Amino acid sequence: MQELERNGEYVRIGGNGKNALDFHITFYLGRVFEQDPTGYFYIISKDTGFDVVIKHLKDKKVLIQRYNQINDIPAFKTSVSQTIEEKIQVIVDYLIKRGNAKPRKVETLSNTLILYFYSL
């Protein structure tokens, strides 16, 4: 978080309870989405309870995915040591896997490419 500087912030949540953290995460996700509706969002959690919200957002064409741990995110698997051909194959595989949910706008495709090739 400290490396993110102004692009990240710590948030102290109020209250506690079974789903208190989940509600806070969902609230802040909505705020970030309002600021960047074409962004790509990750929820890092083993809690499958987020999957209902994620499905709803995907139905609304929001680019969002849940991963159990940060190392599961494909962008982090495309290391600097990979060749450009290997990186292209990663993005092609991703787009094929998306099926009919492929990016429809140039801006969305561009964001996806940036996501996968940020380490160039």
C-alpha cells in the first residue's frame, strides 16, 4: 500500500460482524467504479460470498474478478522475463476464455491490454 502512495489508502472500518468487512469492500468498490467505470477491478478474497455481487456487476458489463490470492491474477503471472510472444498468447487465451464477454469497445480492450502488459 505504501508504494501506491496517493493511489491507495487505508480505510478503518466501523463496527464488526459477520459481513461488516464485505459490505465495506463492496461500498468502496462502488465508489472506485464511479470514478473509473471502464477500469478492471479485483477482489482478493477466498470468500465466495462476493461472487453474487461479481456476477451482478459482470451482467452490467463491469470488468471484475475475484481471486483467492494476489498471485492468482493473470497480470502478475505475466512476468517481465516472458517474451512478447508469450505475453500475446496470455492475452489471446484470456480473450478466448471470455467468450461472448470480450471487450466490445476499443477503450475496454486497451485497458485489458494495459492490464496484461503493464510490466513491459
